[in-house]
Amino acid sequence: MLNLSISTISRALKDHPDISKETREKVQELAATLEYEPNENAVNLRTNNSKEFGVIIPAISNYFYHFFISSLEEEARRYGYSLIILQSGDDPAIEQANVKRCRKARLSGIFISLTSSTEDISEILNLEKVNIPVIFFDKVPPFEACNKVCVGDVHATEIAADTLIKKSKKKILAIFGDKHLSITQARMVAFIDYMQKHHMQKNYNVVHALNPAEAATLLQIAYRSKTKPDAIFCMSDEILTGVMKAVQIEKINVPKDIGIVAISDGFIPQLYYPEITYAETSGYKLGKLAFSRMIACLAGTPFVQNIVAHSVLIPGGSI
């Protein structure tokens, strides 16, 4: 209609400086009149770049993943990418189906937090063979050489444990999550090692809770016993919410009756009064690190990295 070549039209639609202002305006005006939009699927096929990243997580059920995704989205927008969010429901079969979907869509890259039951990651690692880089985050494979971005589980646990020791707590109830999860194992080993290193073997009791309700029950049982704990260590936000429910039920005065320290992304501790002292494991910071690593992979970085986001202590009034 304008008697212009396809390449001129394409560059004019993209506001390319090589095309005169008059031609750009003419092309864009006609495109608006015709309600013309480029076929993104065709563009992706031609360029072999979807400009989309896949994010596969067990579930968007906690603030850690919420902040992680928000951080990724901020960075992706800056670079002209968008995100596709997929949930595995903590089911390895659904996780595998999501990975295949990302591969078929020829996404530019994938960020994935594994399910608690994932054992075989060969399909995921094979994505590299078709030039789809993968960044594992949070729940990562323990042994394989691949790009991993994790929170500092050991560092965060040691910060929390050190806080309890410095406050001279002698009867610590340490509540951890599912003992089969790698994150639980890492934090539990770090806690026990740190306590033993400081000759506190007899000053803590380790228990496990699969959900907030179980955490609440464990604290209630301990508080009603003859040897009440003088401090609680909460491995995660999930554990913390259960503990705080028990605190309310039992009308426990924090920190007078019991001190509380947690490992947290930071949102949940601010909901209580006094605010909970916690070792920060920031999903937002992890998102920035993960995206930076993805960009490096897209640029052709040939080696893999295991990046750890270190923690800091955020004081509250709970201990």
C-alpha cells in the first residue's frame, strides 16, 4: 500500500533511526489504521528467540517466591523479556510436563525451583543442548554441575543460632520442616554444628513440623511441659506462622516468656508485635542474582556457577 520494502516497513515500525521521520510516521499511521500487529510467533521462529523466560516453581504459596518473581519481572522488562510462570504443585510429573512445554515453546531460558521429590534432572539439563539455559534457584540439585543460585542456608542458620547464644538462651526449641527436604537438612546440620561448636549440646531440642499446624502443636506441648523452652528457633516463615498462632493461643509474652528467632524473607516477621528478629533470606535479592546469571549465560558464558546470596540479621523485638 505504501510501495515500501518489507525491511523498510519492519524498521519503520521499530522506530529505527536509519528510516526517515516522514517514512516512519507514514508507516506507523497506516499500521494504526489497519490495527496491524506483527505475528510474534513468526518473529520468534525467524530469530529463534522468544524473548520469554519460563519460571517453574512448586507453588506460588509463599512470599519468597512472590518477591523472587517480582524481582525477575523487573529485570526482564528492562531487557525486553517477559515471564511465563508455571507451577508444579510439588509434583515431579507436572514439573517434567512444564519443562517439556518450555522446550516446545523455545523459550529463551528457564528458572526452576525443583520439587521436594525430584530425583532425575536429565531432561532439564538436556535443555542446554538446544540452547535453552537453565538457572536452578532455591531448591537446587545437590550434586550436578549446573548453574545454581541459592540463599545462604548455612550462613542464615548460623546468624540465628549465634543470636540465641548471645542472648544466653539455655532451653531452645528448634523447629525444622520436613526432614526429607534438602533445605531442612542443610539448616538442621548447620544449627547442630554451630551449637556443638559453642558447647551448647545440652541446650537445644530439635523437632520437625510438616506444616504450620504441627509447629503450633509442638510449641503448645513444649510450653505446657515442666521444662518450658526459653527460646524458639523457626527454620522458615511457614514454621513461624504456626509458632505465632500457638503464642496467641497460650497467651505467651514475647520476649519475656519466650524469645523467638526465625529465618525469613522478611514480610511475615513484620506482621507481629513485637516484630520478629530474623536472618534474612531475600527472594528479591535472589531474583536479581538469578537474572544476572541468566544474562551471562545468554551472552555465551561457558562455565557454570553456584552463587550464594548471603544473609544479614534483621533485629526485631522478639528476643
